[in-house]
Amino acid sequence: MSAGTMSDGVHAARSHAALVRRAMATYLVTDASASGARGVLDVVRRAVDGGVTAVQLREKTATARELFELTLRAAELVSGRALLLVDDRVDVFLAARSAGAVVHGVHVGQSDLPVDAVRRIVGDAAVVGLTANTPAHLAAVAALPAGTVDYLGVGVIRPTATKPDHPEPLGVDGFAAIAAATQLPCVAIGGVGLADTAALRSAGAAGLAVVSAICAADDPAAAARAFRAAWDEVPA
């Protein structure tokens, strides 16, 4: 490899990492039940209009076909204004990207495909997030080649009905301990509300992943704007 090619590769990796970190600040995770009659796509549209920087399509009860079609339509609505990620379903991500949708990556959990296999499948340019909430999870990530994982979803912060099988809540202090133990951006998730913004950013959060506080809000755009404004008010 020439010096120029190596330099280009390092620059591309740094640019990718910077893009991911910037996009984590206000992170919507979708939920059909919380969205109610207006539906997921309407929430996505309003939330992106309100300033969310990333959208994860997490629809556990959707079929592969339903999630594929949802992803295509969400990509049209987001239109490159935020990162668009698919939860769990690497196959749906690949199919949507093959169909021409602007979808940026996937988020996987500890019981999904191994994250190193996911990276090999989706390629270097895709965004790959991983759920992690224990020292053992961090140790496993640290043993992987650099660039395998782009960010960590860390939680739950407190009990949440949107994930009834969640692990023991970490609280802000538990989150801070995880965030301090890794160089990867850590996004706080699970029972996160607007009032948590300052404490979690001060604890090292690269962003807040929000479900009900936006999906179930009377005005998802206003809720998204409130989260974005609260985040921007706290010193990094």
C-alpha cells in the first residue's frame, strides 16, 4: 500500500467517525405502539423536521417485507437529513440499499449476528451500532479490529415499557462508568426524558436515544426540537 493510499484510508476513517459522532446527538428509535394511529412514518417525518440527527427503525413485530417497505418510505422522508439505521435486520438494510434507498447502517444487539460478521457483510462505509451495557461487552468490543463498531447504545438508563425484557437499569452513574471505559461514542437509551439531557451529556453521552418521549408526544416535531435545544445548551 502506498503512503498516499494509507493516508487516504486514515482520513476516510476519521471522517466516518466524526460523521457518526455528530449524528448521535438526538437519536429517534421508532416504536409502532407508541406512535399510535398516526403511524411510524408520520412520527419519523415530524421528528426529522424537528431536528433529530439519527433515526433507528426498530419494529420488532414487523415482517421482513413490512420492514423493507417501511425502510424505503422512511428513506424518502428522511432524504439524507439524518442518519437512517435499521435495527437487527442486516438483510433488510442490504435489500433497501440495493433498491437505491439512502440508508446508512444497522444497529445490532448482543443476541443478534456477531458484530464482526455484520461489519464484513455491510462493508466499511456503513454505520454499525452495538448494544453494550456491561464491562464484558466492552472487553469483547475492545478485542475487535478498530472500526468494527462505530458507536455503542448503552442502557437502559431507567425502567422502560418499550423494552420489557431490559437488563438492570444503569442509571446515570452506571452509564457514566461505561462511557468512561471506552473511546467509542456512547448513546444513552432506555427511559430517557428531556430532563435527563444535562446529566447524561455531562456523564459522557454522545447522544440520547429516545423512544416514547418523541413517538408518543402530541407533537413529535416540537418534542424533537426540545431535545435538540436541550442538548445544544449543555457544554460538550
